[in-house]
Amino acid sequence: MALDFDGVLAPHGVDQLSPEIDNWLQNCCQLVGAEKIVILSNRPTAARKEMLDRCFPGIRLVTGVRKKPYPDGLHKTAELTGIPPENILMADDRLLTGCLAAVLAGAVPFYIRKPDVRIKGNLRAELFFMLLRYLERGYIQLIRWI
């Protein structure tokens, strides 16, 4: 399983998980094993790596690859976990980054329709990503119509 960070595990730019997401991720680790979960973020910061190492040993933060939508991160996920791409679920709040990367890698995209958003103190970034998500959904609808 590959998880995006921003919008999926936490609001954009936030390095800590909410208690609900923390519990959910702990349960995922127990169900499938932390070694089969990776974080595939376009912002793999040192603070996030430190938090994951401390709270979720075994979950790896993929680094050293081209950003999504390139499929490199999912190919590295397959290499790290020993799971073939077609059996990897990529959870992302963006259609044209993480979900597209999943399609290109032959993995399974899982679109998060209601991302984790925190407007207070982060208005500009959150509005930007809300607009991007809106435009992406419109673009996909246009393609389906054509």
C-alpha cells in the first residue's frame, strides 16, 4: 500500500497526523504489516521521516525518485515491499499526480474524495489545492465526454 501524505494523512504542509489517522495507520500496520506500507509524497521532508521513524517503525518514506505523476515511486514501492505493482494500492487526493502515477505504474489508484484540509493558518495553500482538485475533476469529466 502506498499513501500520499498531504491531503491523505494530514492537511497540506502539516507534519503530524491527527489522532484518528494515527489510529487508522496503526490498525493498517497490524493488519498488513508496516513493511508493506510506504509513504509516497511529493514532499518527503525530514520532519515527516523523523515522525514516521518514531511512531511507525517499518513504514518507509520513499525518496530519491521523480515526483508523481512519474511512476518511479511506485516502482520503488514494489521493490521495497516485494509486492508487484498490480497489487499495490495508491491512495491519493489528486487525480493527475498520485492516481495518474498509479495508472502509469500498473498499480491500483484509490482517489480520496474528501481530503484532510485545514484552512486555519494555511488558507492560501489549501485554496490552491482545492482549485487544483476541482480543475482535475472537470478535466477528467471533459475527457470522458469527448
